[in-house]
Amino acid sequence: IGTTSGVESNGKGQFSITAAPNGKLRISFIGYRTLEIPVNGKSFINISLDQSTKELQETVVVGYSTQKKSSLTGALSTISGKTLADQANPNVAQLLQGKAAGVQVTAVNGQPGANAFIRIRGVGSFRTTDGAQDPLFVVDGVPSTTLEYNALNPNDIETITVLKGPEAAALYGSQGASGAIIITTKKGSKGGGKLTYDNSFGYSSYYRLPTIQNKYARGSNGVALTGSDEVVKFLGPQLPSEGKVYNNVDAFFGTGQRQNHNLTFEAGSDKLSYRLSTFYQNTNGIIPTSSFQNLGARLAGTAKILKNLEITTSVAFNSNDISKVPVGDGGVFQNLYLWPYYDDITNYLNPDGTRRRLVSAVSDADNPFYLVNKDINREQTRRTITNVGLTFKPTDWLTLIARGGVDAYNTYGTSFTSPSTNAGLALKGIIENYNETSRILSSNFLATVHKDFGDFGASLLVGATNDDQNYEVTTAYGENLFDPNFNSINNTLPTTQRNKYSVTRHRLFGAFSKLDLNYKSLFFISVTGRNDWSSSLPVANNSYFYPSINGAFVLSDLPAFKELSWLN
């Protein structure tokens, strides 16, 4: 408790976790009461959880509707917003790690603001581009295929439901083929105005580093460096033991700093409630010049217009700036480990401000300090998400819901490769700027009928969705810089300049239904089906169907088991 560490138990209920001797562990499992126990310096603890009938009666969001946990027929996990907010991590994707069985979260890299890969029950497609393996995000009933995890503030989340089985594809079509993550946000609470502020601060450093040899100089076959071929080889003569040794790796990495701030005001009555939240996140990475700034605001509310008519709405704005460093082949890590330990890596400039080289050879490694200060890669994203929903209940057995939403963002990025670094040396510098604009219009209409017939219960959901996406990218590219330090396409040789404009438009219409049947709340069966029509396919063959069927049996509710005094 109080850390970001979390693990899952194996099939036998066994797990291993690193915890402070005076820390506490929170143990939870669906259908059982959550337990908090002190470690008290123990290395082995026996834990027993008590069953909770209350939790089984709680409702969870399943696709376009809600169900009691005891009546679930599909595989899903539910995480409360409080669990996420308590961990002081601004990235929603990373907060899911260890919170839901079958969900794997892998950071793209360790840079501030970096996204993460989320995989539900492993890889579900051979395609690796266009987010084909990413789960669908659904915020307040409106799907979004381009939502960045940084645009979500954990403090605004009420619950997260992870749909893992075929039910996700049956309800959300091809967009939910890799699972769905359904997010319900906070809309305010009843009572007088309440102002809340909280913050968190954190520090980060590298965990461990590879061992680097410090006995042999650069060269080959015991011979010292004589040409460009031996620049990155450390097979030269053995150095004297009394020579100066620099800890260049430790000198390069710094201490990362992170701060998060949340300011919220909410109020409400029986007919109207609203919530205004703002947040600010600032992260400086352990790599010099890497940083992430994130600022957002969100206004949400619920109003009961009539006795049986309710409207919910939300408007969110997010602005983030990311400063990245070169990674991969020729990046900072590769050059850092190639730098000789007998040279001070912090001394990377000549007195006149030009690049200091170890040798005159063109293939000399880039000094990582010089690289992060000269090669620039930055992104600025501005995003607005708007949702509106109407719920009408003309009778106690019929519910009609209409929702609409707009997810629009603009990203401006710049990549500046200095003519004095190895990547830009041959072309005398490279500049590439791009402007990316996306707009998604989503709408859906749902009708739910629920009736009980003696010992039998039935619920029928019928609905339709329409998603319209427009995506545009404009890029400008140029080489051969006139001024080696000025980032502008006009600073490149005109004959090398290239411009490209691309636009992608896609529309997806879907119709779906779901039938839930139960007998005495013991036996449950759920049948779902969805048909999609996609504009990406030929008109004559643009339709495809997703069916599914699930069943459940609550064994513990049988009278024969309830009468057993030794079974709880």
C-alpha cells in the first residue's frame, strides 16, 4: 500500500512481492472481502479471504449496459477509481499493471510521457501496425480508437472494466477484437460545494546497469586505435592500472523528478450535480533534456430534466508537450556504452562550442551529451473530448439511451538532426516537421427491455452505433542546413525539400443485440451478436457478423450447498 507495486497470484494462490518490513499489503479478489495486513518483517504470510455476498450484488459496466457481478457470464475485471488514484501514477495504462488478470502492460520506453502497450490475453493479431493489437477504449459509453493514455486523469475515473472474452468483439465489433477497456468517469455528487486539492511528488533513478570492462583501450588484436575501423572496438592494448577511470554511465544519468497536482470542485442536488477538475503533471526524466508536461481540465455533470429523463455531459481539454531523446541504433544508449571509460564524457564541447571528437574519423561515436542537446525530437498535442448522453425510462421495464461524442486532437511534431551528429553528417543536417489532425464522431442508440416471468428473468438489449473518423497528416522534409542550429524548413536547401499530405476517412456502422436469461438467479445464459458495415471494404462485401454465447452457474447458491455448515 502506498507504492505502485502489484502482482498476481498463480493458480494455487501463491505470490511473491517486495515490501518494506513495516509496510502493508492489500489483498483482493472478486467475490471476496478486500484484506489489508501488516508485513511486520515477515518473509512468509498465510492469507485467507472471506467471501463477500455484497460484492457479488454490485453492478459493473458490461459493454453498453450494467449487470450484477453474480450474473456475469463473460470474463472481465473491474478496478475502482480510488485504487488508481491512490498510486500517484499519471499514466492510466501503467496503473492497470497487476490489477486485472490476463492484462499485460509494457512500457514503450523509459522516457517521460511515453505510451505503453496493453495486451489482453496476449497477441490477437498478426498485424502490428495501426494499433491492431490495442484494446478499444470506451469513455462514458463512447468508443475511441485514438485515445492516448496521457489524456486521461486517474483522478477523474470512477471505475474501469476490462472486457477480455469474445463478448468485447460481439458488442464492439472489429474495434473490440483485442478486448475493450470501459471507463466510467465521475460526474459530481450530492451536497454542498466541495473543493479538493491533492498532490504527489516522486523521484526516479536507474535500477541497474550492465558491467563495462575497464582494462583494454580501443583498438584491435592488442594494437591501439589506428583507423576508423577500430573506433568502436575495445580490443587494444591493456591500460596501466594507475590510469584515470571515469564513471561515464553514472555521470550521464541524472535523478528524475515528477510532480502531480489535482484541483477539483464538485456540488449537486437531487436534480443536478456537476464536477470541475483540473490537473497538472510535470516529469523530468533521468536522461538529460527528456521531459513531459501535461495540463488538463474537465467539466462533467448530470441533470434530471424530468422524472424519467436524465442528461449527462462532459467536456475535457488536454494539452501535453513531450521532449524525446534519440534511442535505438545510433541513440544515446548505444553511444553511452561505446564511450571509452578513460575519457570524461561530460567534456563534449571544444572551447569554440563545436563538437569535441576523440578521433578525426567520421565513424567516431556520438557523445550522448552532445547528441541530446543537438538532435531535437518534440511533440505538442492538444485534445478535446466531448460527450453527451440522454437516458429515458418511459416504464420500469424499458430504458432508452442515446449518446454522442467528439474526440478531436492536433499534434505538431518536429525532428531536428544536427549536421554535426553522425545521423545528419552525410546529408548536412535533416529537418522533418509534421502536423497531425484527427476527428472522430461517435454516436449510439440503445434500447433495453427487462422483465421477470416467475422464476425466469430476461433482458434484451438492442442498439446501433456509428463511428466517423477523419485523419489528416501534413509533413515537410528538408536537408542541407544553411544554419546548423536553426530549426526551420526554410533553413534547408530548396532542392531537397519535400512536402506530403495524406488524408484517411473511415466510417463504421454497427447493429447489435444481447439477450440475457436466468433461472432463479442460479443459471445464466447470454447470447450476443453484432453486424458491422465498414467503408474500408468493397461495397459488395463490406458486412461481417460477430456472434457469441456465454453461460454461468452460481454453484454456491444451491440450497444443498447452503445447508452445509462446514462450507462457506
